[in-house]
Amino acid sequence: MGHDCVQTRRLFMLERDVAAESAKRADQYGKILETLERIGEAIGSLGENTTRDISALRKDIAALAKTIKKG
């Protein structure tokens, strides 16, 4: 009977450890998803900024080309 108690106790400890590890991994997974979301937003902002910068440069080049043609 003592052997059964030891085995039951070991099983309980294993289940407890597995539950704790699963919770830790779920938390880490959530943090990774949050980080990926922030990275995605940053990349999106970078793309928008680059598009605006290129558009401004095109306007500057067009204005400069007009000035050169007049001269």
C-alpha cells in the first residue's frame, strides 16, 4: 500500500509541474505574440514613412526639373 501512495504522490507532483510549465509557456507565447504585433506595427509605420518620403522627393525633383528647364 505504501508503494501506491508514493506512486500517487509522484504522479501528483508530475501533474503539478506539467501544469506550471504549461502556464509558463502560455505566458511566454503571449509575450512573443505581443512583440510580433509591435514589430508588425513598426514595419507598417516604416513603410508609410518611406512612401511619404519618396512622394516628397518626387515632388522636389519635379520642381527642380521645372526650374532647370526654365533656366
